Amino acid sequence: MKIAMNDKRAGSRVWKMAFPGFLIACLVAATIATERAAEPPAQKPATMAEIVAAAKPDDWRALDPENTLYMELAGGRVVIELSPAFAPRHAANVKALAREHYFDGLAIIRVQDNYVAQWGDPGAEDPQAARKVQCAQKTLAAEFDRAIDAAIPFTPLPDGDVYAAEVGFSAGFPVARDKGSGRMWLTHCYGMVGAGRGNASDSGGGTDIYVVIGQAPRHLDRNCTLFGRVVQGMELLSSLPRGSGPMGFYEETEPLVPIRSIRVAADVPLAERSELEILRTESEAFRRLIEARRNRCEEWFLFQAGRIEICNVPVPLRSKSAAAGK
Amino acid sequence: MKIAMNDKRAGSRVWKMAFPGFLIACLVAATIATERAAEPPAQKPATMAEIVAAAKPDDWRALDPENTLYMELAGGRVVIELSPAFAPRHAANVKALAREHYFDGLAIIRVQDNYVAQWGDPGAEDPQAARKVQCAQKTLAAEFDRAIDAAIPFTPLPDGDVYAAEVGFSAGFPVARDKGSGRMWLTHCYGMVGAGRGNASDSGGGTDIYVVIGQAPRHLDRNCTLFGRVVQGMELLSSLPRGSGPMGFYEETEPLVPIRSIRVAADVPLAERSELEILRTESEAFRRLIEARRNRCEEWFLFQAGRIEICNVPVPLRSKSAAAGK
């Protein structure tokens, strides 16, 4: 893996720790692949970047604005894709909450290292100060899992899983299945978004939301309703200061992180939208990507794992403008 | 799971998202367990906090000051335990580098979201400006794995692993084994510390160091030499701003994060040391902890995973002073 030394500061460091694949050497390779049009190299195994560059226009899908949330923070925008297929009630309710401006002016109130960031109403305990829920639901019945349905796409992974009988991807989301019980569910990978709850299964509903910022806490699978996934802007949440209170809640002495707004993308003027496309996890390109990640062909890799765990599979994202300029 | 509402701001939030177990409800339970001395409850399965509280003094070991590094940042101290059992040459060389003050005044130069933070010499590319290695080695032969040895402790996990034939813990470190090849190696879990390298296996040595800050990148196992583990202060690294350059390197316009010093704990005056103890992963208490994490008995959990993945097992840490005050 050769890397252009285009930056005095970072050059030799990039060379010294050149393992992430997607960004540098593979972008060089991707340029080559693009020049060859959609034809993958015949002999040499393709890298993820080559596969992504060679993907056909139909392998990509735009985010549905009716299914996308924008959370605006001082640092920028977090883009969340909802999963009505797995959590129809929660996806609808969080949209309803956004549309009544429930979240605007609330805050991120908890960041626990290697676990979750969480947002909601810092004043929820005070009946006078608490933000009122208007037309949305305060709480909902849980949507921890759902019935397996042939209409729900599923691209399986071949290497098993510690927690579930079967794992794979469905419309961009990491999913586990158990044919024995006939159930399937979203899995707690990095960036997955869920509804906080109390002890009762129906005590959550989307007024309190968390996102996974560390090692996948898979023991939460089927204990919480996951209803979405951060597709852009994760670093705005994962790099926040950790709260010093119990479970990472911010103490009174620590500044909360204000939420300017959460909007449904469809309600945002076209010119202000983040026009993003996701590689279809049902595409042949994504199946090839899985193989490329199981066996990394980049020169840096001296040992190929030959296996991959579900939360280590990246789902490629691109901006529409970048795609148009290709 | 009932939680005292001891903080106006956080109270209801704690109650709404009360899943991490270790900290709140379990501390309440731990108090009860402590009052009952070392006798665990007869019927009810114990929580991790109860098990930790009931652990015997011999179940704990102090960090060896000759085997511990302190990295001092503006935000505080990061404590790293070295693993001479798995990486004797790298552990010795990083200590030699620390003892010749190689790292003092260098910087964290890269933070890539959901992957690694990395430190080293920002001026390494400029032969005039580059920090000189004096008595230590610039590079070393790799220590990607080692022979299985009955003298190396190993506490196995019962639920398998996506990447390796067998996984477990050895002296506090997450480890994989393959009896077929007779080899064992440290695994890339959150907080593990390794030596960056170029394409050649022997091009690293400890002048460039990375730490895992996201989902375990297990495809790096046996591709990099892991030689240590952050036992305290991870949040000082994981919450740093992500670099906006390729692979998370900081661009020229972004401030680097200076390293005040890296010292071997044995070289630090007694009064300034972090006196920490780790629950022995060879103890019966740790074996019980594994079971408590496979099947979470806290009231909040409605579904018990019944399984656990290696990078989700916490290794309890306590300060000596807290232990003495018990």
C-alpha cells in the first residue's frame, strides 16, 4: 500500500499506520477502477473502494426524506435514517415529536464512554418545567423484534454471530434472525439509535433517545426498541465530553449539549437538505463488499481474517453531488 | 430496578435509561452484599456489582509499576498496563522510549471515529525536526502472536467468537487461542494499545502507538502488535475531536493534542502514582462475573442474552484507597 505524502505533518504517519482501507490507498485504487468503468479487475481481488467505485447507479438509493431526521447541533448536522420496517410505531412517533418541535431546545444529557450518548428533556422531572408532548405519544408498546417476513430483504453474513442464530443486513440496517422462533430484530451496532425506557417494556416511546458510541452492546438487543441509524455525523455525538455523573449523565456543573432542532428531512427546504445515497445492502456490490472485508486484499494486510462480524461491516454512503460529478 | 432520584436534572433520565447495570442499581445491591460480608445471596443470581463487592482481597492485584505507563494529557492521566507476556520486546521498548523521554512534547496526531486514536512525532517526516530515538529501538520484529504455554493463564469464555477458535482472558487481557496452530494472541478490543507499522511486519516498534476507540477492529488481530491496554482514562482519548484529514489525521489547520509526558509508573514518585487494582481474571469472582454478564439479573433486563462476546466483558478496576476504606 503506497500513499502519497501530500501533507508534511501527516505524511509519514499515514504511511506508518495505513490500515483503514477505505480512505487512502483504496481511493487511489478506486480511481483506477472508475477508469475501467464498471468492469472489476479480473484476477486480483477487489478492495471495498474498488467495489464501491464500480457500483452501478441502481446499486445506490437516496435516503427517503420522509424517513430521515436531521438533528442540528452547534457542531453540525447528524443524519438519522429511520426503520419503519422494524419499528413502525416508534419511527412514526419520533417523526410526530419532531414535527411538534418537541426536541428543539432540549439537550444531550448523557454520554457514557464506550456505551451510549442520550438526549431528551433535562427538565423532565419538574412537572412545571417539563416539555409537554402534544399530538405525539408519550410512550408506546415495545417493538423489540418482529416476525420474519419474506418481503423484508435480508443479506446474510457467512461467519456466524456470538449472540444470534443468523445475522445480516436489511435495507442498510444490521439485523439478527432466529428461524426457530420466526423473529428478526435490529442489532445494537455502533451508530444505532433507540428509545430509552424504564423497567416496563412500554415505558419508552422516543422522547428519550440514545445512540451507541462504543463496542456493540448486543445484550441490549430485544431489550430496547431500535428505530434508526446515524448515517452521517456520528463524530458529533461520539466525541462529546463524557458525563461525570452515574452512567455518564452530565452533572449540574457540566454544560449540557443543546439540540437546536430535530426535523424530518421532508420538512426542510430542498436547498438545505443533505442529499445522501446509501449502497443497497441487497445489491451484488454489497455482497462483494462483504467478501472484500472478510479478506482484505490491501497490501498492508499480512493476515486475512477470512471472517467478519456484523458490526464491522461498513455501509457505504455518498453525497448525490459527488455521485453526479463522477 | 429502582434508582434514587438524587439529582434534579438527571433523576428521571436515569430512571428512563437505566440499563448499564454496574453503576446505580447494582451499587445499591453491592451495599447489601457488602453488609452480608463475602457470602453471596443463596437463591437470586448475583449482579456484577455484587460479585465485585464480595470479591476477596486476594482476588485483586495491584498494577505493577514496572509494567504501567502514565500518559499525561492536558485533560488528565491515561493509565496503560503493558503485556510483557504477549509482547515482551514491544513492552520493553516502549518503556525504554518513555525513559529517554521520547514521547514528551509529542502529540496525538490522529483520531478516526469508531476506530483508533494514534500518537507519535508530528515532525517525523522532517529529518531535521524529527525526534531522535536514543537508546531504544526504532523498529522491532513483530509480536503478532505467541505460542500457547500452560504457564500463561487463560480463562475461557463459553460462547464462541466470530474470528477465533477460542477466546478468553489472560491476566486482564482479552486473548484468542487456536489449539490447531498452537498460537495465542491479544485481541483488538476497545482500549487495547498497539504499535503502528508500515507495510513490513517489522516496521513498527512503539514510536507510533494507537488505541482502539470504537467497535473492536478484530481484522487487525495478528496484523499489528498489541502490547498494552488502557485501564483508566480512556475517555480522554475517545472523546478527542476527530481529525478531518484522511484516516482521521489532524489537518494543518487543526490543533494537535499535546502529550505532556509518558512515564513508567515506577519512575514516578509514590505520592503521584495512580494506585490501582484489577480483579484477577483468573479468579473465581471473575468467572462468576462472566456468568452475571451473560445473564443480566438486574430488573431492567427483560431479555437475557445468555451469551457474551469477548469485547463486552468488563475487567473491574478499583483504587487502592477505595479498597482500604471498604
